[in-house]
Amino acid sequence: MQITRTDLDALNSTITIAVDQKDFAEKVLDVLNDYRKNANIPGFRKGHVPMGMIKKQYETAVTADEVNKILQENLNKYIKDEKLELLGNPLPKMQNEIDWKADVLNFDFELGLSPKFEVKLKGKKGVTYFQIEADKKMINEQVSHIQKQYGKIESSQKVKAGTELSVEIKNEEAAIDTTPVIEFDSIKGKKNIEALSNAKIGSTLEVGTKNLFKEENAAARAFGVSIPQLDELPKIVSITVKEINNRILADLNQELFDKLYEAGTVTSLKDLKVKVKEGIEKQFESQSEQKLLNDVTENLIKTTKFDLPKEFLIRWLQNSGEKPLTEDEAKEEYDKSEKGIRYQLIEGSIIKEYDLQIKFEELQSFAKELIKQQMAQYGQIAPEEKELDDIAARIFTNQEETKRLSDQLMSKKLLDFYKENSGIKTKKVNYDAFVKEAYGSAQ
């Protein structure tokens, strides 16, 4: 057997494997002898079927199978020994007919080679990390929410500022039937405010859906629809008042502060607002970091120039799935996946060059930290180290979960690496400004 490689260009090669009869003839004969021993053919005793009959029926299929095993084994070994970096898998060049009796059988395989390139981490334009700051309005709203959460509810017969109404909203034709709690202060429009302020328990009002609430979020919650679906609401709905409640806000005192945080760490409203600000900004951190990772990815794809073996990859996509694709379908699939392929290559180059591979000890520590965080969310005390090790070990028996954790940790490692090495600028913005940067408009 002989293997030769012909480089067509920097991104495409052909490997030719010449297989001699002597490479597989003995193995084929062994398999055919096994078939002969076990063959049950009418008119012949078991094990006494003529070899000519066995060969006529099975020799071509067995030869093809044995040759294919030789090809796969030696092709994979050659790629490994030569340290070839491929995109996709080798594609066999189809042959119309194969003479399995020939002294030498030649098989050609197309290879798509990974391009050589240099990653420039610090581009001319650079990337901005938008760090979300909680503004005064957001902080005050959260403090108010805390007061409501820890306050008391008092039943009332009269609607006034600050009142919460448990209502039933109906429109049979539009199949609307919801039972939300709405805040009287969220209602918009002089007529609507006047009608609800005069409502009693059991009162039913016919109101317009358009401009009933000050904010779209409040309207969507009340009607049980998404914001885009608000435009599809009927013009009129009936609102029946089931309960009228006044919420007595909790006092901002030391007793409340000690319920919220470790005793003594918050002793004033100023301290509380500092803690609230930190908490809100911590919650926004993941959104900021996801946008940063997306922006760095786009920037690296844009600034790292290299060619791909496009025609090879299109042919590979045609034949790599369970169902073959047409050429047009494969081209469309390539266009969809090209950016992903480019970033995978860039990411792989960075991981290799800067030794960012994940070690098991890192993954174990990462998993244990996530376990502790998850338990803390439910108010549970973190387990002892031995128990944490056992929980992590059980997680690692699940391959999908292990891969998910590995991907999470790698994203974190890359993000930390980019922050330190990509010349990232930090800009502090409020949430509305961040939404405009991330989505193009405030939501």
C-alpha cells in the first residue's frame, strides 16, 4: 500500500491511496471461509458449500468492506502522523466502477486544509465594554419595591393613589380572560382614572384597551399578551373589580435593613441605596458581558483576514448530513455558517497560542462554585467540600452537562482574556442607553 499527497493550493489537497491485492486478499479469504462454515444453502451440508458459490455471492461485498477498513485506518493515521489540520472530513472522489480484481486499487480523497493566519487582538477601532450603571430612578424604584414586598396589605373599599386592584378582564370574542393585579397609579387617561377611582368591589367597567396603561409592560401583563400583540387587542374590554387593597409600605429602619443584609452592614437609607445599586448592577453584568463577547467576536472576524476552501466545504456540506443537500442548499448552508467557521478557527488559534485549554481541576472548581451559587439562590447553606466533590462527580457522568459547563467556562476564560488583551475601552451607561447600543432602540 502506498499513500501520496498532492497539494493543489494552500487550502486544498488530494490524497491517493494505492491498495495492493496482498493488503486485503488474506483477510477476505478468512471472512469467506467463515461464511462457508456457517452457510445454510439447500442441497449442501453445513460447512460443505462450494467456495466458488460463496465467492460468487459474497466476495465483492466482503472485498469492498475490507478495503474500506484499510482506507479509513490508514487515511486517519496519515492525517495524524502528518499533523494535517482539516476543515470538514476527507471526501472520497467517486468512481463509476471499481475493478476489485485489479492488482492495485487507487482511491482519491479530497482534503480541505485549515488556513494559516495571524490574530490581531488589538484592532484600530477597538471594542467598547458597556458597563450598566443603575440610575437614581432605578434605585428608588427598587427601594420602593422592597418597601412593598416587606410591607402589609390592607383591604379597602375606596380606590386612591397607591391602591392595588385585583380585577377580572374579559372579552369573549377575543378570548381574553385574565385576573391580574393592577396598580391604580399605572392607569392612564383622565376618563379611565376617574372611572376606576369611583369603582367599588363588584363594579364592572367597559374600558378601551388603547392607552389604558402608562407603560406597555404593564399592559402586556394585564392582558396576558406580549408587547407586539398589544396592537391586536380588541378596542373594548370589561374590567370587574374583585378586591381593592392598599399596601402599607415597610418602614426603612434597622429591623428591615437586617432582614435584607447581614446585621449591621446597612445602617441608613444611604447604605441601603449603595447595596441596591450594587445588586442591580450585578444583575446587569451578564448582559454587558454577553454584548462584549458578541462585539469582540464580530471584531475578530472582521479584522482577521484569511481564505477558506469554500468549494470543498460546500461539497462537504452536501454529503455530511443524514440527508444529502442540493448544491444550492449547500451554498445557502455555507453562507449561514461561514462566520461561525471563521470564529471557531480564530478561537482555536487563540486557545492554542495562549494556552487557554481547560484543565479538569478548573472545571471541577467552576462546577462547585455554580452549585454553591445555585443553592444560595434558594437560601440553602453550601455543602461541605466532600459533598460538593460528590455532586460535581455526579454531574460529570453526564456528557451533555459536562460539555455545557466546559463551554461556559471557556466563554468565561476567553472573556477574561479579551478584557486584558484586546484594548477594550469601558464606558458606563444607564440601562436605556445600553439597550439602544445592544438592540438599536430602547425597549
